[in-house]
Amino acid sequence: MTSPGSPAETRSLIIERLVGDSGDAAEVIKAGRAMAERAVPLLRKGLAGELGIAVAVDLKSVEICRVPEAVSRAGETFALTVIGSPVSSDAMTLVIDAAAMAIMVCMLFGGDPDLPTSPIERDLSPLETDVSTMVFEKVALALSASASSALDLRLPAPRAMSGTDAKRMVLRDGAAIRIVFGVSTPVDSGALTVTMPQRVVLAGRDGAAGIGDNDHGPSWRARFSEEVMRSVVALEATMPLARLTLGDVAGLEVGQVIDFEETARSQARLSARGQALFVCEFGKLGNSYTVRIDHPYDAGQDFIDGLMPAGGARA
């Protein structure tokens, strides 16, 4: 991968690696739809040239998603490939479902488009994998040609994966856009799905990396925070027992009972990843134990309280 050429591109690359840069949803969808609509006639022409017969191709949907959702609607049998570019190792993830594969294979070998195809409900044969790879190449070429600024995809497309290999493929999480093309004959229909990181889509629109040279402050933090806030953390509530000397602790025995201090219930701490967040009051509601948030945790005040004799009151 080539090195980014400016501080703005460097920041964009770091954000994509960490959480996946995201843009305004309306702008991303607008850019993706414009690119996909321009790609449809190119894709029809490219497939017709390979198959020797015109196959109906239309744009089904353009929507915001996450990169790992690329295969969420593909069913049990599908093929996929991931194409990189200088700005992203997974600039384009392409998935073809079993119905679309059956149409392509049937048409390639002279099948009658007015007759239904046999569904593929098994791992793909080498020939079917080669056909899927050819289709992915045509889709990538059509989208690349329809982008306002070159996507600079690393073509030819890597050979398609299917079966266990495809299902085990780990896709890096990040904000993305999903473009679904419908492939059909008078009696059958299938889907080609293209998933692209949002930053790649916006770069393909106007050559920008998604974050400008002057975007150092609130906008940068807002984009970063939007993705970070999706992270899941475990909350832990702890309640102080008592203040004992080291000698007392060393003398503790199995089965010994330790009394809570009078203020213990009102000094429970709510923490995440080892960081205290709030001071809470321990209680019970029905059959469930609860903590009620009292005030934010103050590390400075807690240090001062620790210097006071046992039983000292909070200032």
C-alpha cells in the first residue's frame, strides 16, 4: 500500500484502521447511488460481452451498513471476493448469491433464459468459482469507471471464495455503504452485493479523503466519537467492605464474616475497563439488586478521603 501524501490523508487512514471513518449518511448514499446508477449500463454491457446474451441488471438499493454485513443477506451458498486499493485494503467487498450464480452459469453455456435455472445448494465447483470471479471483475470495472474520481482498484479481482472459506472470512468492521444490483431473466432473479467503506465512496466522488486539511477540531472528534460510542463495554459495580490493617487481612480465615461499614451501601462504584465512572448507592428492586447513580466519581476527592482516618466523612 502506498503511503498517504498529506496529514489529512494520514488522519483518514488512522481513523479507518481504528473504527472506520463515516460521513453524513445522506451525502454517502447520494454519492453511492450516483456511482451505482452510472455503473448499471456499463455492467449490462460488460456481462453481455462475456455471456453472449443480454441479462437484465438493475439497481435494487443503496443503504448505509457495516462492512461485516456484506454477507448478511447472501444465504447459505454464495461467493465473495475482496478488492483492495492504495487507500484501503478492503475498498470493495463483492458477494454473489446462489440465484445470480445459477443465472450466470446457465447463460454462459447457452441456457434458455425463459426456463428456470436449477438452484445451487452446494459448494461451488472450480468452473462456477471462475464464473463468479469474472462477474466480480465486471462489477468492479463498471463501478470504477462510473466513479467521478478513479477508485484505483487493484485488478484483476482476486479469485472468488465460497463454501467454508467464504463463511470464515473475517471482514474488518467499519462504516460502509451497500449497493445491491439485481440480476434477472424472465423467470429467475438474483443479487450482486457491493460493500464499500464510506471513505472510499466519498473519495471516489470528488477525490477527497473524507476529511479535509482544515478539519482538525469538532468535526474530526464528532466522526471519531460516533464510531467509538458503538463499542460495547462491561460495567462493574463494587462496594467497599471495611478498612482493615494489613495484619488483620493476613489473619483472615475461611468462613470468617466481615461487616460492612455503615456508609458502604452509599459508596458503591460503577466502573468500566478498570476506570471508576460514578459513585452509586447499592439497593434492591423486587428480586433484582440495583445501583442508583449518585454523582460522578471524583478521583481527587477520593484521594483526599483516603488520607482521612477511617470513618471520615466526605467533604
